[in-house]
Amino acid sequence: MREPLIEIKDFAVGVMDNSIEKVIVKWVDLTVPGNCIYALVGGSGSGKTTLGLSMLKLFTPGLYVKKGEIIFGGRNLLELSERDMQKIRGKEIGAVFQDPLDTFNPVFTIGDQIEEVLRTHTDLEETKRQKEVIELLSLSGIEDAKRISSYYPHQLSGGMRQRAMIAQAIAAKPKLIIADEPTSNLDVTLQARILELFKDLRAKLNLTIIIITHDLGLARDIADYIAVMKEGKIVEAGEASAVLESPEHEYSKELIRASGI
Amino acid sequence: MSRNQEIKHQSELQIALNGFKRNKIAVGCLILLSVLYLSAIFADFISPYSYDNEDRNYSYCPPTLLSIKHDGKFVYPYISGRELTFNDYRQRIYKIDQTKRYPIKFMVKGDKYKLLGFIKCRYHLFGVDAPGRIYLFGADSRGRDIFSRTMYGGRVSLSIGLIGVLISFGLGLLVGGISGYYGGRIDNFIMRLCEMFMMIPGFYLLLALRAAVPDNFNSVQVYFAIILILSFIGWASLARIIRGMALTLREREYVLAAKGFGLSDFNIIVRHVLPHTLSYSIFAVMLSIPGYILGESALSLIGLGIQDPFASWGNLLSDAMSIIKIKFAPWILFPAIFIFLTVICFNVIGEALRDCLDPMMKQERKR
């Protein structure tokens, strides 16, 4: 196995529900090696999104860490202050969210919002930033990037928005990208193209990408490693071919049957 | 096809502006308001006299009427001379003296002033040659031109509204944004603080705060003190509403995304939360400006605001507090018309902006 990029050890997230504690992520161990595509597969409510966003230390209100460590770049993210986390988010770990119509602020242009990330994390001057934005958009497969960068989010199609979102995620050259259901709102052909883009970017930028998805078929197409989650636990993890061809856990078998692979 | 594209590229703002333009009354009000503001900016040029130019021979002189007829013939507009006499009850009577005629002149040399604060100038838009005096709105007790003083007073009264609203809205937006964005204990603390401010009746708080200001302040200091006092009272209610909006806005996906990209909380509040409250804030600003103008007028009216000889609309009206004066010199109420017009204009514009900025209202109107 290659050098681990991010390591999650004995990690548990809980939430208080009517003064009864529910554990959403249950004592999970996960090691993600560098420069790979890791798919986190599971049904709805399996805790995969919570686990994914934990790596950015983003928790929806009410959630809290019960236990564990997330080691990234030699540091335990869970112990870092909010201020230190701000330097890691976007700069070291980027994120691609599910629905880019909601994740872009409707009152600013696409270019403006990508530039915002650069403004936060780099010392580039304004003209250089704008150039960089256009380059990032072209890198994410948007033709006519200059025009698109002056568009507002609602003026773009779903596929375009997702590409722009990816451009925003890679803007500050992070090592790791966490993509939460990046293609679930797109049609099949667009989905395939976006996945191609991910593969492409991984090779070009030496990225590690964690894709959170419910679609095992998607994971098969793109992932080097797969972890299957059920009810907050990782029931099976390993190289994609191993998990897909000889699944050990009952739930993995069920998933494979259901997705008709 | 090209037409379709044009429509597509209309921004929300343009759509709102078009909606606003359709409201003819509001456009009229906007024009009137612009005229009022321009007249305040160029007050020293438009008014024939300086605010403290007095002539006690003309105490409570009624408004001078422009005459264009003399001996049954049309002539160049002029004003007649006036002579002060007293009737049996020792009341002032100004008799029109037809033998003295002062034609209206433009670009008259008069009191020195600095146009826009830096151009030295002594020309006034109109006036008459001395010893004649032109009183469009009549004169006050010391024979000062109420028209001139109203123009000068507009500077104080109109600017206090704008500056006051700027300060209190800046404060309200920021405090409300912080309160709503962080939630929890910070929110609780800030909101209880706001309620403490809102609990005290506004006018009494105004008086109490004014009492806290040293009474040896000069007029400029008093001016800024009043602005601060007014904005100090105004921010709380806005902060509450913005806080409510921020509470829902912080749940938006793009706020989470912005956080995920490492933006600081302050940046997120300013760039990703507050802009969405803007359509509400804009008309709320418009609708709250009259409050500041009236607040200043109220303070000046009871003698706690701008002091004589400096003029503000409220200060000018303080002369009109006794019924006898109003009865014999009703023209001292002219500044009240200006306050009235300004307040109406801001309200109409505010309502019109609400109609065109608030999508919910739009649907209701269609129904």
C-alpha cells in the first residue's frame, strides 16, 4: 500500500436526539493512500457524508465528535483550532458538493466565487487571479472559460456548474478532494464525463479524491479503493477489484447484486 | 432570438428598476427628493441670504409676492418695498409701498460663502438690490429670510437621515448577521441586548441620551451627537430582522461550501449571508429615513438639537410652537411642508421599492 495521505482512527460521531445519544459514525478506521480515487459507498443514512465532511471538520449543527483521530499531514485535524482549519480547508483539502446550484452563491458570478478561494489562500494579485480562474475553468473542461466566468450560477447548466464547482475545489491546489455525491444530479452521459474529469485531474495534479456515493457502479468505473458503509460502520474496505469480485460482507454482496454488476 | 437573449441578460436589479419606473408616483417622489437634496447641497447659492443675515426692521415680514403688473401694464417681475407700521393694538402691519420697486435680479452679489465647501463665491441665484429684501417664505422674528433658512436647514435635516441610517444599518446588519450566523449563546446575548434597547420608548431614550451629551458642544458637535444618538436607537430592530434572515441563510449549502473552502466567518457573513438580506434592507432603509428626520426635528423643536442661529427644519419650527405666532405669521410653518414632503417621498419610494424587490408582494399583486 502507498503512503497514507489521511488516516481515520477509531472515529465516532454522535448526536443528541431527545437526550438519547445516537451514534452516526461508529468507531471507523479508514486509511486513504495518496494519489488514488477512494470511493465511500453506502445507502442513505449510512453516515458516509458525515464521515466525508468530518475530514474537513465540517459538522452539521448538533453533531459532535465522540472519539478518534483524523491524521492529515502529520496533524490530528480534530485537535486543530477553527482558525487553523480555515487554512486547511480549500488549501489542503478541497470539497465538491452535491448540488452546485445550491453551493454557488446566486448573487456572485462563477468567476468571482472561484477567485474568492484564491483570494483567501494565495497572495496573487487581482489580474493574476482572474487569469488563474480562467485557467482553472479550462482545466475543468469548460470551453469559453472567459465568458463563463462572468456568468451567474443560474445561467449555467447542471454539468457546467459541476465543472465550475470542481474548478473551485482545485483552485488552491489541494492534495485531497472530497466529493460528496458529485454526479447524483446529472444524467448518465454527463456523469461519465465528470468522472473522466476526475481521473484526468488526479493524473495532472497528483490529487487524491474521495468520492462519496451510493452508486456502486460509479465506484467500479472510477475507484482504486472502495469502502462500503452501513449504519455508520465500514463493513468492508479494500482495493476496488477485491471488494467487487469477492465481497465478504453480506451487505456488499447485496449492493453488488442490486447494482447489477 | 436576439430579443430573447436581451431578456435573459436582465439582472434582478434591472427587473426591479423597471418595476420601479412603472410606479409613476414613486418616480415623481424620487425627482422631488432629488430636487430637495440638490437644493440642500447648493443652499448657499440658491438662497438669497445667508442663514444668519438678519434685518430687524422686517421682523415677521409676510412673504413678498412677485408682481408683474404695474399701472395696468405687464412689466419685468419686481417686488414692492414694504414699510413697517403698527396698528391700534401695536401689531406689526407691513404696508406695501408701490413707489419703491425692486426688480428681481439673477446672479446677485451678496453674502460670501464657499460653494460645495471650497469654491469661494458671493453670487446668489436670485435676489434684489438693497435696501429691498426678498422674502419668498416671509421672515422670522429677527427678519431673517425663512426661505434661505429652510434651504440651509435642509442640509442638516436631510443629511442626518442619510448618515444616521448608514451608521445604524451598518451596525444592524453586522450585529444581526453575527447573531444569526453563530446562533446559540452569542445569539441569545445579542438578542436580549437588542430587546433592552427596543424596550425603552424611542423618544424618551432620545431625550435621555441627549441629556448625556455635554451642553457646551458647538453646533457641529451637536450635529454629530444627534446622528450618533439616532443611530444608536435605530439599529436594534433591524438587527433582529437580519438575525432572523441570517438564521435561515446560514443553513444554505453555499454557506457550508464557503466554509469548506476555508473562508473566515467574517467573510462568510459579509459575502454569503448579508447580500441576501439586501432586497429587504434597501426598502427598510428607505422606510426608516423619515424616522431620523423626524427625530432630529423633534429634538431641535424642543430646543435640544441644532441651536440658533444655525438652521434645521425642526429648529425653524421651534419658533412656531405658540398659537399666537402661527396666527399672525403662519408662514413660519413653511419648513413643516418640507419635512412633510420629504417624509412622504421617502415612504412612497420605500413602498415602491418593496413592491418591486420583494417577490412575494409581486405575486400578491398579480392575484
